[in-house]
Amino acid sequence: MLGTILLIVLILLLIGAFPAWPHSRSWGYAPSGTVGIVVIVVLILVVMGQI
């Protein structure tokens, strides 16, 4: 249950960090890339049963 909630929150962060809005265009892909890596790690841990 906790893993599912954590995964949903991280996916929302990934969508929010995507550089598509005018205030975040100068950030590049660093925020979404970092959150994307965290989402992948959490997804792997959920699949392996660690979370």
C-alpha cells in the first residue's frame, strides 16, 4: 500500500517537473530526469517486494 502511494506521488512529481511551462523552460531536463530515476528505482523496489 505504501509503495503504491509513493509511486503515485513520484509520478505526479515527474509530471510537475517536466519542462513544458514558461517558468521552467530554462531548467532543462534535470528535474524530470532526477525524478524519473527515483521513480524507476521505486518501481523496481515495488516489483521486487522491498517496499
